[in-house]
Amino acid sequence: MGEAIVITSGKGGVGKTTTTANIGTALALMDKKVCLIDTDIGLRNLDVVMGLENRIIFDVVDVIQERCQLKQALIRDKRFEHLTLLPAAQTSDKDTLTTDGMKKIVAELKQEYDYIIIDCPAGIEQGFQNAIAGADRAIVVTTPEKSSVRDADRIIGLLEQTEMDPPTLVINRIRNHMMKNGDMLEVDEITQVLSIDLIGIVIDDDAVIKATNNGEPVAVHPNSKASIAYRNIARRILGETVPLQSLEEEKGMFQRVKRLFGMRS
Amino acid sequence: MLEKKQLIIIKGTREGLTLFIDESCSFEEAVIELKDKIIASRPKRDEPLVSVKVKLGNRYLDEAQKDQIGKIIGGENRFIIHSIQSDVVRREDALRWQEDSEVKTINRIVRSGQVIEVNGDLLLVGDVNPGGKVSSTGNIYIMGSLQGIAHAGSDGDRDAFIAASYMNPSQLRIADYISRAPDYESDGVYMECGLIDETQDKIIIDRLQALPHKRKELSGFERRMQNG
Ligand SMILES: Nc1ncnc2c1ncn2[C@@H]1O[C@H](COP(=O)(O)OP(=O)(O)OP(=O)(O)O)[C@@H](O)[C@H]1O
Ligand SMILES: [Mg+2]
């Protein structure tokens, strides 16, 4: 029996889709069977970030309306055998997706896969309700900005009213120099207000944008900081204790030695 | 034959008249006698208005009956009613007063978009995050940081106050007063309280230690009992 994790944020454009693609890919890298679901009907992106856009024949609405079998709608990833995507519909009416329909799909996928990662649309309306319907737990994504943290707080409040386990937090697009200057909220400040556990921090990394444009999640690259951050999140999902990534530019011999021993500060 | 018992007794005081209505007769009997007595003792047209306190003893009157009494005494006459006092309280009123004076303890974080409203005093063990709101008819005590909105004395009690371990609110409201945070980024303060300062006619923030001097004794319940 697999576990379903929804990636949500409230505010748009903070990195839900990027996080979904990369956590999914990182879990696949660790030999887990993973299925990604895009629930952002009408604004699907996940297929583009994964580079699978051209292969879409059926989508999640087709499954709900029984125009095809669930299996037929799943698209296999280019790189990983056991990574698949259930794409969102681009044209259909939003209202065709229902909480019951989602629960059914997720339950069926959990028989087959270790992890179901659900990409949630922005907002707190029906689309949000659909996305969280089948999930066992949630990861809330925020950036270090007030408005984003405020929306994350709102979302956490809504998640706390469900039966799900307490959500965990990803802080995305951190810019170290701005944080240092006090121009961005600090990690501690954010976790203090939101008071949920931090599952990862990801810096603002050009490699993310470059990779996205090439239709491959940055997590497949071995060395970029963001890639390591996403892989660390995946390890924490698997239950490993991994220390938080240092925000400092790595320099000096000692850092490199630590790295050789597989330790990260 | 015994002289008939007086159902209505009127006594003059310095402030006006006090009118006692017998507590054991029927309401109709009292009304009949009241009409006669009022006509007999009403001030003349050119005399000043007289204020009347009505005392009911152990009689309870509903709003309609109070209205009727008011019309008889006020009406065309040169009387104005100061108060109608009864020594008895209805059970449901008493229970409501009690509820209003209890401390409700809530243990959670009030997040953005969430609202907590209680009757009586509120003891919140947890934070009020930016965008969250707590409101009570009495005082508010927050063991945590207040960064959203708190409204004490929400149905008009200007003596209510707001105390917090860490105070950096976006707004404080007490009764019908509102104060908001300055537009510049400010650090909060620890162990302080907000209350209305009558002389400055606004909400001020002061150290918790100042509270005993400013809000002495009375709980909301005591105030209510005394003011009837
Ligand atoms: N760590 C990062 N570093 C640099 N760019 C990033 C990072 N995370 C996300 N981005 C970029 O930010 C933009 C928004 O990301 P994404 O589409 O994942 O957000 P979203 O929350 O899914 O948005 P929406 O609410 O529209 O669905 C994208 O262009 C993405 O490439
Ligand atoms: Mg998205």
C-alpha cells in the first residue's frame, strides 16, 4: 500500500509543480515506484516540466468520465521505468473533477505505487479540495515572502481541519544574500510563525529554470544545489534524517572533505 | 372590615419618587391601582419633570409588562422612568451572565483566515498569526504571540483589556475603539496589555504590571450585578 502526498501552497507560482516533479523524480532515483498526478485542470504544467507533453492521449478527466481506463491515461517517464504521470485536462470543464472521483483514483494507484505525488492548483477552492481529497499527508510550499507565508498559514489551517497528518514545510527560492540582509524572511522566522516541521529548504537556482525549459526536472542533475535539496527532501520522506543544506557558498578544504564522507552541513 | 392592603406605595426622595409595587398581588390588580395613584400624584403641567424609580421586589416582569408599566407612568404625565428594578433574575439570564464571566481556555494556533469568538474571557494558549482574529465579550489573555487582530469587550465593554506574552498585533480593538499597528515594520513587545485610556480617549499599550492599578477589582460579572 503506497502513500499519497499532496503538494500545496495557497499562493500561485511558488513552486508546487517544480516540487512535485522533483520529489517524484528523486524518489524514482531511489528505486521507488512513483505516480505524479496533475490536478491543475485547465493550467496543466507538470507534463511540460517532466518533458512528457507530447505523449498525452488521455487525462484525469477522461478517467473520471470513464472514457478510458486509469492505466491507459498514465504516461511513463522517459528516464525512469517506475515513474508515471497522470496529466490534468487542458480543455475540459473544471467541475468534472470531484473529491470522490479523486479519492477513487488515488486509492487505486496506491495499490500499485509506493508514492503518489499530487500537484495542487493555487487557491483554496474546489480544485484545492479535490487535490487534497485522496492524500494521506501534505507538503506545503512557501517562498520567503510575507504574502506567501500568509497564504501557507491559511492553507495549513485548512489542512488541520482534515484528518490528514500534520503537514510539513518546504521553503523554496531562498536567496541567501537577501536573507542575510534582512530583505527576506529568515527560515527560523517562517517556521516559528507556521509552527510545522520543516522538510526542506531549496535555494533559488538558475539550474531549476534551465532544466525546466529542457523538460527534465533538476533532480536528475547530480550537482546543482537545488537538485541536492530535492533529493534530500525525498530522503526525509523515506524517513532518513538528513541535516539541512547549508545556505553558505561551500568553500574551503574542510567542506570538501565532509562532502567526500557523504556528510552535508 | 380590615383596611385594604396598599398595592402601590410611593415615596418621595431627593432624586424624585420611588414607587414600590406589591410583589404578591396579581399584575392586573397592580395595574389598576397604579393608574389611580399616578393620576392622583402626577405633577401639574407647569411643574418640573419628576424621575421615578420602580421597585418590584420579588416580582419578575417580562418586556411587554415593563412596557405597559412604562406607558402608565410615563404616558401623558410629567414622569420619566429612571429604572425598573427587580430582585429576581431569570435562570437563563443568570446562566448567560455566568457564561459571559467564565474564562474560556483554547489551546491552538489561530492561523490566517481563522476567527475565534467567545462569550466571556478568552485564554488562548497559542499564537494568533497575522491574518487571524480572536474576539471575546470580556478580556483576552494570550499565552503566545499576538500578530493578528484581537477584539476584547466585543459587545461594548470598554473596561475590557487584552494581555499577551508577545504583542505585535495588526489591530487591537476594545469595545468600539480600534488601534492599528504603525505602517513601518516594528518589533513587538513582551508581556504587555492593551486597554482604553479614558483621558486620552484611545487604546494604549502598557506593561502588564500596570494593569492592577488601572483595572482594579471588578470582573464583568460583578459589574453587571451592580449595574443591574
Ligand atoms: N528553486 C527554484 N529556483 C529557481 N526557480 C524556481 C525554483 N522553484 C520554482 N522556480 C520557478 O518558478 C516558477 C513557478 O514555479 P512552479 O510552476 O513550480 O510554481 P507553481 O506553484 O506550480 O505555480 P502555479 O500556482 O501557477 O501552479 C517556474 O518558472 C519555476 O521554474
Ligand atoms: Mg503549478
